[in-house]
Amino acid sequence: MSDQLPDRLSTDPRSPYYNADVLSRDVGIRFKGVEKNNVEEYCVSEGWVRVTAGSSKDRFGNPLTIKLTGAVEPYFRDEK
């Protein structure tokens, strides 16, 4: 597996952007220079992340997310 992260990645297994191999390496996200731990999906080229909105759920039981725009920097946490 390469050390290159994809442009877009999701933690939801139903998403076409889900990649279990990449997620198994513990991906970290810096959004506007701040470490985020609640990111559900990101896109580097479009400059956005989706984060969970508290403990709210939609009618299917999935967490509600908010789309935030700004500079996105994904990295592998196992590399220092």
C-alpha cells in the first residue's frame, strides 16, 4: 500500500469513497490547522470536511453531519 492518501475518504462503509485499507492505518485530519477527531468524510481538492453534529441522529439512526469548508490536511498518525 502506498503512503499517498486519497483526495476523498469516508468512514461510512456504504460510501463509494470508503477504503478500509487506508482507514486501518489511522488517518488524522487537520482542518484549518486544528486537529479534528470527529471527521466522517473529507475532500482535499474541494476543501471541505463533514463532522458529526453532536449526538443527533437522522431518521435512519445515522449521525447528523455538518459540512465545513476550509483547508484540509490528511495524514497518517503512525508517521511522526
